[in-house]
Amino acid sequence: MLSPNKINEQRAALGFSSQAVHFDELYNSNTIIQFKRQQVRKHVSLYLDPGSSILELNAGTGDDAIWFARQGHHVHATDIAAGMQEMLTQKVKAAGLEDLITIELRSFTELENLDHKGPFDYIFSNFAGLNCTGELDKVLSSLSILLKPGGVVTLVVLPKFCLWETLLLFKGKYKTATRRFFARNGKSARVEGHYFKCWYYNPSYISKNLRNDFEVLNIEGLCSLVPPSYIEGFAEKHPRLYTTLINLEEQLKSRWPWRAIGDYYIMSLRKKNCVKNLT
């Protein structure tokens, strides 16, 4: 019998598989989503050495994997959603990047069963894929053995508090404004008619779980002052304000409390050189 967490993973996989065929169309035209991608890539570029081997978790349709490969990195792109992997495969072939990107259908809660275990120079997970499990501790415990000493992990995660969401109370959107407060046992989400649970994790949860093997390099807030991407048309309706908020966020993103109250945070940790790799 499958555990509740495995059932939840399967439901999430069905939802994102169903969304895969129009995922890029839905999100690549969103100005704030493009801002978020740029910010994540700017952050990653601080720690990514030339010609790195990268394990990507929840790779989706492969925008990041293809970006990495075009920078000369080797990427092992994993995801649990078969539809996402199908789109990723098509995009990799179209881009002629088969020599730089390998693909594996694999849950991030089963990293011990990876066909390609590395060890890798870098592990990367973008845009809250890790929020789709209530077993993040299990995922985190798998990272050290897959990473070379001195290697880096960068995770983009939804925290338990988002300033912009809380402000929606004043617009009467109580369900959205309070959803993170009451998500201790998971909060229901829906993608393409498929329901599954999401959880929210603060940076302290990740640093606590990885403290034996990793040191924290950097934590940046993402959409702490810039509004979340689901506030549609904000950048187009308020271009001057949007530019001002981008500039302010750039100045404040690594400072408390802004680094931990955005829609997301970007967190990078380095594996300690004294930790032995067991592969």
C-alpha cells in the first residue's frame, strides 16, 4: 500500500504532466516570472564553476537545464512528471544538447535510486518543486552523498510567510492571504484539475537539516518587494513602480527580514570539504 506522501506525489505528477503541453506558453510570457528566472540565474552564477556537473531536481520542461547546458555545463535533469520529461526531451533534441543533458524520471524523495548518482558539482531545484513534499527532510538527507566536497546546493523554496500574500487580507482574499499560516499538515493545491498538498519551509528548516555537512553561503528573498507573478499585469499596469520595486529588492534581498518574507527565497549552501563522500 502506498503511503500518503507517495499518493500525494502521484497526484502532483499527474497535475504537472497535464500542464506540461502548455506550461511554457503559460509562464514564459509573464514579465515577473522572467524577472524571477533572471534573479535565480544571477544567484546561481555566483557559485557555479565553469564546466560543472549539475543534478537538477524537478526540472520541469527544461528551461533551466537548457540554460545551464548552453553555458557549457552537464545536467542530469530529473522530474517525477512524465509529461514534463516528455517536453524536456523534445526541447533538448531540438536544441541539439543531447550530449550535455541527460534525463531521468525520478522523485526527489527517491534519490538513492538514481541511475546517475554523480557525485555532482552542483545540485539545483527551482521554483518550489520541493514544496510539493511533506518529506523535505528525506530529500535533504540525500544531498550530501550526491555532491562532491566543496560542491554547492541551491534551492528555491516557498517560505511560511509572504508579505505580499498577507497584504491581500485588505482586498478580502482571505484564503490566499492565510494559506501559509495553516499549512502545517499541508495545504491543498490544484493543477489542471488534480489536487495535491503543498508544504512551506523557512530557511531555518533547511539549514538545521543540513548543518552537519553544509555551511550556508547566501539567502536571498525573491518577490519580497516585487509582487508575486500571480498578480497579473502588475509590471505592465505600473511600469515605474515595478522598476522602483526591482531596484529596492536588489538592494534589500539579502537583508533581514526581506530575505525570508518573499514569495520565495533562494538559498545556497556549500558542502564542507571535511565530509567524506560515500559513493
